[in-house]
Amino acid sequence: MSASRLIALVFGPLTDPSTYRRWVYLILGGALFVPFVLIGMVVVPTILPASTPSNGWFWLIALVAVLGALVGCAFVPALAPAVRVVEVTAVRELLTDRVPAGSKPLRSRCARWFVAHLLLGAVISLITLVVPAWVVLAFLAPFRGSIALFGLSLRIPVGWASAWVPLVGLLSFVALAHLVLAISVVLERLAPRWLGPSPRERLLAMKRQNDELQERNRLARELHDSVGHALSVVTVQAGAARKVLANDPEFAERALNAIEESARVALEDLDYVLGVLRSGVEHPHAPPSTLRQVPLLILRLDLAVALSIRGDPDAVPPAVSREAYRIVQECLTNVLRHAGNVPVDLIITVEPDELRIVVDNPITRPARTRPGGGRGLEGMRERVFILGGTLSCQAEPGDRWRVEAGIPLRAGRLRL
């Protein structure tokens, strides 16, 4: 090891600003321990016998008992919520940021941390009081010939024969910095475990993240279905209007009206989704897209749809009705995109326990694939799967394409 690396290893803690932040944190623990020491100084004399024996074992046992009582006294306030908040804040500011902000550790773990903070802080504070005085006396010792500290006196030679004493004093200060660093490293490793979130908090945080992810996926499906549907209508109707503009102005006007209506609805849906993403709260005036709006959807598409609704759509739960509307919208949009303006049979059957949707149309041309692929069928499968239903999309004899979805109307089959 080179001399420069050895010097950096020995004196590195003295030049690192984080060492002094950790030092302040430990001294803060020592300062908090002072009131408990004062309580002990008041209480202990009152419980000791009038004539105390001179046996050393008696005083050792008394010291252990006093320390135990002080630790017990420190354990009680650590259970208070305010102490937990202060400890977490102090640890994040002075020791480590591995403890999440606003964390609420379990009371028992926080109490253990508080007591450890106070005891270790008391030790470091005591050494911090002694070492600087010792360093100053060590530098004066070669000139005075003696060192006197806390009633202890040590005679040493005067002059160069005692030149090693200042070096020992300097190394003792360096050793104190390394001791602070070692204790703080141990506390940093214990902090996430003792002051971090409890298992219940971690489960709640995971649940919130999962809920947010599911909501974002739902909004992504909503946005895909709405905007994708509108762009498909705009593309088809604009092409049709361009072809018949000179010969059939009335049809061209209907096509332009359909483009205008589809674009307006898409803008409303886009504004709704972006509003939810910005605020994180669902807007109270969400687009009312349910099975009741299927006839309006068909009018906007200007498709030849033979619609048959069997049963009462209002008997369908709102969440299922909204998802069913999106499934119908995606089916009709796919017909318009891949087959063109062809006759479509749409059957919606509301049974006591199940909602069934059947979309049947002729295949007039090979299916086209867009660059990057689409998410229409995948989005429908996700919707149906979450609702606990089934979905089949397949070609039928006679060059026809059939989509059939079955969604349960009773709770208990929801999948997450």
C-alpha cells in the first residue's frame, strides 16, 4: 500500500463532511440522554441505604441497576408518535436517506432504536468531551513535564524525550473519528430495518402501486379504443367523402358530420383521460359510454348494422356496461378498418347471469396489418378476462368473421 493511500485511509474520516453530520447525530443522542441521567441522580440517593457498604460488588450491581432503570425510562417516551417522527427525520437528515420519508416504524422497533441512539450517543459524547482536553494537554506535556486530567496526574520527561505524547494525542482524535464512523455505519445498516416501513405499510404501498398500474392500464385501453375508433371513422369517412364529393354532396355532408362528431367525442375522451392522469382522481363527469349509447355509436359510424338487443341493458352493472360498450366499439371499428362498410349483425343479450355479445360480418378482403401492430384484440381480451368472461374471435364458414364475448353479471368471478 502506498503512503498516499495509507494517509487517505487514516485521515479520510477527518476530511469527510458526512463524518461530522454523523457525529452531530450521535451527540444529539447524548444530549437526549442527559435528562434521564439527571433523574437518576435525583432518585438514586433517595433509595440507597443511609450507610452504604464499601464493597465493590455492591456499587457494580447498583450501577447496572441504575443503567437498567435509565434504559427503561428512555424506552417509554420512544413509544410516542412524535418521537418516531423526530427520529426518522433526524436519521434522514444526518445519518442516511435509506429510511423512507414519512415512515412510521413499529413502536417496539423505534423504541429499541431510540434507546440505542441514546446509549451510543452518551458514550460518544463523553469521549468527545475527554479527547479534545487530552489532545491539548498532550501537546503541552513536553513543555510542562506532566499531564493532569480528571484528578489523574502523569509525570513525563521535559523536552524531546516526550515528543511522542502529542502524536498519541493526535492519533486519539483520529481514533475517535474512526469510532464515530464505525458506529454510524452500524446504525446505517440497522436504520432501514428498525425505522423503515412496517410489513403492513409495505403491503399497503404495493397495493397502491398495483391499483395505480391497473388504473393506468384501464385508461390506456380507454384511450386506445376511443381515439383508435375515431381515427378509423375519420379515415374511412374522409375517403368516402372525397370519392363522392362531386356526384353525391348529400352523402359527403353526412360523412363530414360523422368525422366532426367522432373527432369531438375523441377529444372529450382524451381530455377526460389526461385530466385523470394529471390529477390522479377520476373526473366526476366521465364520458357516459355504456350499452345505452350503442345505437348512437352505430349512427356515428354510418355502418349497416342490424342491431338486436335482447333484455334490459339497464340491468347490466355500470362497470360491465362500460366495458361491454368498449368491446362493441372495438369490434365495429375493426370491421370498418379491415372489411369496410359491410353489413354487420350485432346481437346483445342480457341474461339473468350473463351478458353475451355477438358481432358477425363478412370478410371482403385480407386483413391488413399496421406497422407496430394493434392492441384492439388484446385490449378486448384483457377487458373480458378481468371481468371473468370468455372471448372468441375466429373465422366462420362462408367467409365470415365472428366475435363472441360472454361476461358474467354476478360478482365472484372478477380476476385481478
